[in-house]
Amino acid sequence: MNINPLIISALSSLNIPVSANVYTGTAMEYITFNYADERPVLYADDIDGLDETTIQVHYFTKGNPQTNKKAIRRLLRQADFSIQSTQEFYETDTGYTHVVVYAVIDGFVLD
């Protein structure tokens, strides 16, 4: 299940660059995301019919992360994700605060 467009669309209202896996731009604030796990969770007639996908959304900022951290969680929920956890780190080598939001979504397999 490719949920990249769903994540990008869900977070687009933040007006922060969002990209899968790696951000190569020059913005001082940006979001990347990656698939942490993807597995079938529902079977019928020996065929997997429903996948559960866990993602990690990484928000990097040199400012206060609190407002956008809450907004990221809210926007993901509105896009039918369930939030599993949120972590916040300060990266001394870059000066960025790094927020990681773990979220899960279920979707029917269309293959």
C-alpha cells in the first residue's frame, strides 16, 4: 500500500517541505517520513486483504517544535492514522530539534 501521497497531502497545510525518506532542500524546517513496518493483518481465502502500515514522521526545526508537533499529530489523525507515540530529541551536531511521530494506518490491499 503506497501511502506517500496521503502523508504529503495530510501535512501540506503546514507549509513546510515534506518528502519521503530524505530532504535535500535548504529550508531550516522540514519533514521527512519513512515506512517503519508494513504487514498483512487480515486474511480471507488464504489471501491477505488488509495491510497495517506503521510510519515514522520526522520533523526537524531550529525553533520551538511544540505547535507543529501538535499539528502534525492532529493532521495525521484527520487522515485516519492512529498515533502510537511521539519522541523529541535535540541534535547537538546540527542544532535541530528532531521530533519523531509514529503512526499506523490500515488499508485494503488492492494488488
